[in-house]
Amino acid sequence: MKRLALAVAASLAAIAGSAPAQETPPVSGYQFLLPETQALQDDDFANPGMLWVELGGKLWDEPAGNGTSCQNCHGAPEAMRGVGTRYPQWSQTEGRVISLEQQVNQCRAERQQADPFGYSSQELVSLSALVMHQSRGLPMSVATDGPAASAYRRGKAYYETRRGQLNLACSNCHVDQVGSRLRGEPISQGQVNGFPIYRQLWQDMGSVGRMIAWCNDAVRAEPLAEGSQMAVELELYLRSLGNGLAIETPAVRR
Amino acid sequence: MVRYHHLGNLWLTLATIGSLGFADPAAAQDAGRGLELMRASEKGNCSICHLVPGIGLPDEAQGNIGPSLEGVGARLTPAELRAQIVDARAMNPETIMPPYGSIKGLADVDKRYRGRPILTAGEVADIVAYLSSLR
């Protein structure tokens, strides 16, 4: 634990040294992991999240609905490099901010004339993991201005509002208590640069929406459904907090 | 008939005294039950934030968000302990400690928990009894 605390402090100091000091710089959840969990994430052959990326690769090439596949419109998955850095983003056709998962479902419905995947389905989380994985190493850079500005403000307000029977806001833990232990678990900044993540506790891959639901359940707040507009706008805010952080998908977390 | 009737009344009277007794937190204190309540994740779950002596977890598996509760019975009176648990906001409006005995100002509470605080007055009294024993 000491070693972990030191590692976190060192990486905070390293980043603080290279940035203007007023605001806390974003730090990936990776820096709060035990070395063995970091090693699991770093090894593509051992990282369980790669199974979802592979499944995403199969689905990418699979014709659906009217017989077209993702590949027919977009070419190889590698063509998606950079796309994952921008989501959630404003959609002109929808007139609202949408998540990457919703963009995938929009393609399915409009272009492939196929039934959309369930938000927490293995198929959708796999395609999302595949697309995000193409941007691994690129800095997250979601837009928070222009038409996305009001969604950003609502996301921020949600993040900072106390809720639930425990009366806690996201910021009470992920801003005010970063580095403290909640039971045995070091509290990170709640960054989302590694999502979808393979979470050992779930033995499964999960979207940002699933993580929000988990934290909300912990404070005994009303659930925020994965894919609901509020959850997507909260995701936009979370991603904006990590603008500049390198994408890690598929990250492994405890 | 008359005798039974009286007996019934007596039972009723005893039952009333009994329940009054239990409604008075001071009369129901049970430190052992207090420790159980502090451990239970559906109830106090106190060690997510505090080091709780006697809870049976290694130090590094307990939280360090709040102060260690070692010796807290010597630092705080039972009334102060009760006030901190019932609604820590009374002492520190910005506290992160959940209001265990109050639903004042809560927003967006899941319907499984809505309309009641986490702990009853009796449960708070049990926890106070345990904490008071930590010296």
C-alpha cells in the first residue's frame, strides 16, 4: 500500500511538474492500480479486455440487416483511429450529445437497417471497445463548447450534486478524496480514458454507463440507466475531465 | 373471565412499558450489537471510511477518509458521538460522512431506501455504546 501511495504521489508530482500548477492535472486510474494489475493491462495476450476487442473485430466484418457490415462503409477498424477521442459528441441528426455506443447503434439502425444492440449487450460493448482501442495512446479530446455546452453543464452539475441516502456527490470522492482509501480501495479521479474496462469485480467488460450505475448504487441513489441522456451527458463531463489523457482501452481495473 | 381480562390488561401494560423502554435509546444500548451494526454493509459500514478497532479487518483493508476511531470514547461524550452519527452536517456542513439518522435535504434517494434514515435511534444508541467503550 505504501508503495502504491508513493507511486501515485510520484506520478502526480511528475505531471504537476510539467503543467501549470493551479488545477489538479488529470491522472489515469492506471496509476492507482497495483503493479500486477498494471502488468495485466499492459500485456495484450493476458489482458482479458482484448477478448472483447477481438469479438468486436468479428462483428465489424459481419453483414447485418440489409447485408452490409461496418467494414463496407468504413474499411478496416484501423481507419477508426482518432474517432474514439471525440465521443460523446454532438450529433446534428439527433440534436443532442450521443455516446460512441449510440453512434454504433445509429449506424446499425440507419445504414444497416438492423435492430440496435442493447446498451449493455456484449455486442455493443465489444464494438465500442474495438473502436476505442484504435485510439489507444491518443489524447482524449471531447468538445465541451458550441452545441455540446449545455450538455457539459448538466453533466458537471450532476457530478457535483450530492445524492442518495449517503448524500454524496461524485466529486466528494473523485475530487476531494483522491488517494484516500475507501475500505481497501484507493480512490482515483474516476477517469474514463480506459473505457470500456475489464473490471475484475464484474468478471466482465463494462461501459462508462455501467460504472456510473455502480457508483450510484453505492451511494443508494436512484439508478441512472445506461444510455439515458443524463448518463451520456455525465460521461461527456467525465471525459472532459480527462482531456489530454492517453486512451488505454481496454483498461483493466480491480 | 374477569381474571383473564385483568391478566390481559396486565400484559398490555407490561407490553407498553416494554416498548416504551425500547423506544428510549438509552435503555436499549448493546455495545456488541453496535459493533455488528458498524460492520454490516447494509447498515453502518463504518470501516469504509474509518479505522474501527475490533471490527476484525487488517488496517489496510479499512478506510482512511475519516479519523481513526481508536480511543474515540475518551475524546467524545455519548451525546457528541450520537450527534456525529445522526447528522454530521450539524458540526460540519461540508462533511462527507453520511447522515445516518436524518433524511433532511436528501435528493434522488433510490426507492428501496427512500423516506427513512440508514439507522434507527436504537441502532445509533448501540453504536454509541460500542464507541464509548473505546478508550
